[in-house]
Amino acid sequence: MSAYADRYDVVVIGGGAAGLGGALTLARARRSVLVVDGGEPRNAPAEGVHGYPGREGTPPAELLAAARAEVAGYGGAFADGTVASATPLPGGGRFLVVRDDGTEVVARRLLLATGLVDEVPRLPGIDLLWGRDVLHCPYCHGWEVRGTPIGVLATGPLAAHQALLWRQWSDDVTLFLHTAPEPDDETYERLAARGISVVDGEVTALEVADGRLAGVRVGRELVVPRTALAIAPRFTARDALLDGLGLTTAEQTMAGHVVGSCVPSDPTGATDVPGVWVAGNATVLTEQVIGAAAAGVRAGAAINADLVTEDTEAAVMAYRASGASQGEPLGGQDFWDARYRRSERIWSGEPNTEMVKEVAGLRPGRALDLGCGEGADAVWLAARGWDVTAVDISPVALERARAHARDAGVADRIDWRAADLGAGFPAGTFDLVSAQFLHSPGEMDRETVLRSAAAAVAPGGVLLIAGHSGGAPWEPGHADLVLPTPAEVVASLRLPEGEWEVERCEDHERVQQAPDGTHMVRTDNTVKVRRVAG
């Protein structure tokens, strides 16, 4: 992924009524929004949109063009084409969206408005007539074919119900049994009472004259004149992107019968994957245009509320780190517990690279890991024969670390301790004392902690300190954050002359992933000192 990928609050995949309803709501909420759309709306063959107050009969393309202009008027962006993949980025809370042309964007949230595919019966002539004379929704098309000869193609157990429904628009309705089960006596009686004729046998073709439906052929010989045919497609949610997001489809039923597949969601459109919403026919297969647009509006509002929560949490963290808060001491247990609870995993799960490099050649002994966090360094050390005491202020982090150690089979080699290093220091001496990125907002006296760390190093042992040389480049005001240089770290240890050797004291660059998933270069430093005398 390029570090220069465009970033948006929300990427909306699909530019139909649902996608544009969500995009309009989000753009009006001052969110950065990108709508990616392939320009192939499901209702393109229809002459007009119906049941949409104020826009009754508007051609679908005209309605979409007006909605796109409205979204653009509030700052929403558009990209033509399709999305090849959408995947969560490491660390949670961000998604990488790759378009079919290879363009990459990063989104904080996703709204899937990808719609569905109508799986229609395979009959000669049906594709030519679909959306004009071959129809599926009486509320969308019933008025336009009112009073005409209407056929209903039976392909499932709901066919009789469908025929009775279409009877509201015409008194000339014929039910073609085709491949559906034989109706029971009660159903035959209901059809007869409404004057609906029933034709047995399998439909083999649709007769077309001058580009319009003229009749329905049953078997080889019988042709029943009809000018409209109602069918019941299987509605299948588009699922090309679901695997990459960890989503699956589920069956949607009507009157106890499966009518298709959908992406499950709650009433706001939230899916089981945090940060991913769905709206429109992808989740409610029978939604009409106005309902899809309304679902998009609801999802857009829910997404904005979710982003507001995240923005507020980040602001609170920054507020505490700035020293403005007068509550819990900055960097205290509550602070770090809250930070770890923000995600199932904060760090990568891998040990610190420089620690691995500097420790790999040491003979295993007793190690002290200060600020162990979720335990990646401690587990790595234990797996290589070290007996580790691992200390952190956060019980939340330590619980995750214990689980990590159990999974790695080294739980018996690590002593996990919850402690505030600013208030006290573990007793004993160690062959390795490691303090990797022991930074904390607030009043922790890092110099005093590191001097205590040096005092805990056994003769011949090593003190290894890693730290940042400045703020993270993606954080506001990072250039104003002044942190000690490696030489200043060594000086602050106040090591007795002749008792220690400085084996490493330098700045170095590394690539780090930002919260939005991009990769940036930042400068860190490493100090390695060895005690050579008691």
C-alpha cells in the first residue's frame, strides 16, 4: 500500500439510492466521503421510479444524476469503476479499498450499498423483456400494466400468492404452473374465486413481437397471449467483497420460504464486522427505491455517530496527554487500561526489532521487561530460554500477555507483575533489563526509572533502552515534542565510570504504520550498556 493513498472518513461502495442516501447524509455531516460506483444500476431497464413521493415516475438515471449532484454539492467525491477488494488494515479501525484500476484509498468506515443480482428463470426472450414486460414487483410496475393480460410464472410455493396480488391490477391474470408444486384444493379455490386461470405444463419460451411480449409458450404447441409476465427471481446479494471483510451472507425468507441471500445487519445497517455498514437491497432484498434511500440515510447517520465517538475518544486521549486534565494522573492505570480497551490488540504482536537484534547473541539468563504491554518481547525472550519478569501498569495488557504466553507454550517461564514503575521498582538483579519505548504521558519520572533499571543489572549484564526521538509524524504538533537524544539518555543514567561499557548509542530510522494504515518513517534511538564490574 502506498503511503500516499487518499484517506476518507467513509468509502461508499455502490452509487444507487442506498449509497447516495448514505453519502448525502455523511457529506452534510462534514465527513469526507468517496462513492465508488460502476454505473450499472439494477433498475436501469425501468422507465421510471415509482412510490417515491415528489419524484413519481422519474427515470432512474435522472434521479441518480440529481442525487449525485446533491452529494457533490456538499463536498462528496466520486470514482467511476468497481472495487476489487476491501480489507481491514492491521490494528483495526481502518480499511484498504482497492479499485479495479489499482487505485488504493484508506477508509475509516465502509458503507456497502452493492445491491443484489436478480437470478431470473432461463427462458428464451426473457433477457430482452426484463424490466419492461417481464416484471417482479407489482408496486413498481402494476399501474403501468393495469387492465392488461398478465401472466404469472410459478417457480416456487409463493406463486399463488403472487398471482392473487397481481389480480389487484388486472382481472385477466393467468398462473402458469411451470416448475412450481401443484397447488392444493384450497389454493385452487382461492384462485378460481378471483377469476385467475391456471395453465399446467412447463413454459418453454416467451413470444416476442416488435420487441414486446406477445405470449407465453407452454410445451410445443400452446401459446397463451400475454402482454406482461410476473416472475419471482432469486435475489442474491452481491458478495464479491465479503470474504475480504470477514462477512458472509444469510438466507432471507418470505412467508417461511427462501427468496434469496442477504448480508445480515442490525436496523441501522451495522454488520458483525466493526466499521462496516450495509444498506439497501444487499441487506433487505425486497426494498424499493425509497426504502433503500431511507436505509442509506439511517446508515449514514449511524456511521457519523460512530465516528463522533471515535473522534471524542481520541480527543480525550490528547487532552489527557496535554496535561490539561485534572482527573486521573496521566499515564496511570486507568489511562493505559482505556487505551488498550480501544482495540482487541494495540501492538503488532511481534517483538521489537532492535531488541531482537541486540539480544539474539546473548546467553539466556534472568530478564526484566519494563513496560511489557501485551507481552510480545517477554514471550520472545522466554521462547529462547530466558526466565522473564514482565512488568506493566495495565492489568488489561497483562491479561492479553498471559494469553499470548499460554498460546506460545512459555507461560511457566514468565512472571507477570502489575506495577507502577513510577511508584516502585522490582527487587533483584537481572542479566538483561529491557525498557522498550518506556514513554508515558504525565508525570512518570523516566530518568529515575531508568537509573533504577541500571542498578538492577547484574555484573556482566545488559541494559537495553529503546525510545522515540520525537513525536509520531502523523500526530498534530509532533515537531514540537522534544525527547532525549541517546547521548542524553546515557548521561541521565549517571553510570559510575569504569563499571560500564556503552555498546550502542545511536538514532536510527524505521517504517511505522500510522492509525490510518499508511506507512511513515520515524526516528527512534537505542542505547545498550553493559555492566563490567560489580
